[in-house]
Amino acid sequence: MTGDAASEPTLDVGALPVPSAGLSRRRQAVAALVLVLGLPSLTVVLVDHRSPASLATPVLLVLSLVVVVALIGGLRVALPAAVIGGLTLNWFFTAPYGTFAVDSSEALVVLAVYLGVAVAVSYVVDLAARRTAEAVRARAGARALATLAGAALDEQQTLPDLLERVRQVFGMRQVQLLESTAGGAPVVAAEVLVDAQPDPDEVELQVPAGPHLVLSVRGPALFAADRRVLASFAGAAASALQGRRLAEGASAARELQAADRMRTALLAAVGHDLRTPLSGIKAAVSSLRQQDVRWTDDEERELLQTVEESADKLQALVANLLDASRLQAGVVHVDARPLGMDEVVGRVLLGLAPPDRRRVVVDVDERLPEVAADAGLLERALANVVDNALRHAPVGTNVLVRAAVTEGGVMCEVVDHGRGVPAHAREQVFAPFQRLGDRTPGGVGLGLAVARGFTEAMGGSLTPHDTPSGGLTMRLTLPLVEVPR
């Protein structure tokens, strides 16, 4: 199958029974066989006991055989059987024997009654077979319509599923929902198609489905009752198309709303966090440029340190903003190579300011197996986690960085003894521009979001846990390097 439903699962919907003008060809063949074998056998048995005075027994027996043939094969076989049976009775059992002449009017009446009864029985049996086939097909159509009741027509996949249901129920090769345009040919809104050669006898049928919509099917011809069922499916297809477009519009509106919220949060967060270091840099540089003030060496070092620290904050802020935009756009490139966790932790420590570096206690064995990771992304992720722990750990306490082998990878934990994070708010800390109630000073709430994004891009995980003695433990896990077999 191709078209919109090419990748959709096949629906378990029963097709309508094949249209029938009576009993099946198989039953007709069986009835013909019964006639071919039964009538000669019956004639051979009765010929030895025939009597010109009694025609009742052969007539009743042959009539019984015709009734059996009619019950099995219907009108198409029963009518020839009645005629052949009448000719057999005339030839073998009506005087003079061996001719089609009839001497007595009584025998002529008997043959006429026989033929009338045989034809009537054949017609009744065939009519009953037709009515039964029509009833079965009507029930199948009702079941097909019942499947439309309560359907969730606002789902994206419902329209192709519905067209596939039409194709299966009516045995079609192609089903299309066409939408007319203002100045051109109708366009295909949705389609299902079976990869098969067109049948020479197939027909195209179009049913109105709503304003500017037509349901077009190609396949076998349909009865009037089937077309009414198809019209109901056409209306459901129009509703499904409308539901899909409403869902697409709602999704686009949600994306715009999310982007607007992100922009508002960015302006609110960055507006403060950019202004603070810029103000520090401006104040320090302006002070150093004053000609009427003589600064001591210690004062100059302090002002320059303020400039450096403020510039580092700006650099970290811009880096996180750029990283967050890369993650949101899905353009993070991962160059996974074998890395030692001790090497990455060492580079993270070198990037810290000396006061922060002295607060970090490292317990990472250099003999740990290597992980498959991108050096730059892993260093950035781990640096953000360590920075977050240092900002939330109480003054005078240390942050522990330790690593160990876990199932299928290496686990690096960053442990602080701060206030911790309630269980219900743990996922919130990974949302951009969130800082545990947006009241914690420093940072725009992007560090952990970027850290988790980079870690997951490398096939790892970053999860928060309680520190047993109080605080938060961030657990970063990465897969081991695969050893060639």
C-alpha cells in the first residue's frame, strides 16, 4: 500500500460479502453432479418396474430429485433439471415408450403438474438464497457503519485509517479524498492505494463528502444499498479531515504559545542576569579610569578581579544560551570517542575559579573504564552540574565529585549538602529558565537543562537523587566504550 496510509497499521475490519445473484457456483456444480448421477440411476431402477397404468411413482421420485437439486443449486440448475426430468419421464415412462408422444390426456396433465411444481420449488429456493445473501450483506454494512460511532476523528492518523477501512470493506483498489480548489483540478487530501494491476471491470465512483470534498473509489461496482453505506463513510472522512486540520492548528498555536513563553522567560531572566555583570564591569572600569583617584595595588587587583569574574559570568551565560538554542533546534553534533572520566573531571576543575576549586573534593579512580562520549559536550555538562552544586551548597561546605562503574556504563555523581530539591520538583529543575521557584540568585536556569540535553545526546542520563545526609546528588551516567568482538 502507498499514500498517506502506507505506514499505518492494517485495520482488522471485515469486508462486505461478495455480491451474489443466488447460490454459489460451487453449490451449483454439486447440484449438477447430483442431477447427472441421480437421474440416470433412478431411471435404470424404475424402468424395470414401469407400468402404463401408473405414472405416479416415477413422477414423485423424479420430482423429489429435482427438489433436492433445487435446494442445493438453486434456479439455474433446477430449471434445466425440471425440463430434463420431464423429458425423461415422457421418454421412458409415458406410453408409447421411446417417443415424446403422449397417448392419454391424464399423462399429459401429470407431466404438466410435475413441471409446474418443479419450476415453482426452484424459484422459491433461489429467491430465498437471494434474500439471505442480501441480509448478510446488509448486516455487514451495518457493522461497518457501527465502527464509525464514537470514533475519535480528531486524531492525526484517523483519516488514512478511515480510508483504509473503506478500501477493505468494499474491496476497492484505490480510495481518495479529493478537495476542490478555487482555480484548478481537485487535489488529493488523503489516499490509500493497493499496489495491484487495475481490473478491466473496475469502475470509478465519486460520492460527495462535504463542502468542496468528494470521496473517490476505484474497484468493483456497488449496489444501491452499498452506496448509501459509502456515503456515510464519506461524511466521516470529511469530519476526520476537519478534525486533523483543527488538531494541526491547535498544535501550531501551542508551539507559538510555548515560544512566546520562552521569549518572555528569556527576557525576564536575561534582563537581570546580563545587567548585573555588565554593571560590575562598567563600575570597575570606570573606577580604574578615574584620573583624580589614586588606587592602591590591592584595590586595583580587586577591581580587575571584579571585571574578570563578571566577564566569566557573561561568558557562561552566553554559552548556555547558545547551547540551549542548539538543543532546541536539534543541531547538536556528537563526536563520541573513548574518554576517561578522571580526565574530564580534571578539565572541569581547571575551569573553576580558585575559591570554587578548593571546595570540590574529587574521588575518581583513573583506572575506571573509558566511556563513549564527546569531550566538549561532556565537559560542558559536568561543569554545569558542578557549578549548580557549588551555588546551592552552603558556604563552608564542600562538593563531592565521585565516579564508579555501574551496569553498562560509568556513573559520575556530584554531591552537595544544600537544601535539596523536593521529589515533586525534580524534573522542574531541568526546564529552561527555572531556578527552584525562580528566586535563587545567579544564573538563568539553563545550566541543568543544557547538561541533561548534552548527556542524553551522548546516549546517557542525568537524574537527581537525595543526598543521604541532606542535599542533592546529581547522577550522570554514560555508556562504556564498546569492545570489538
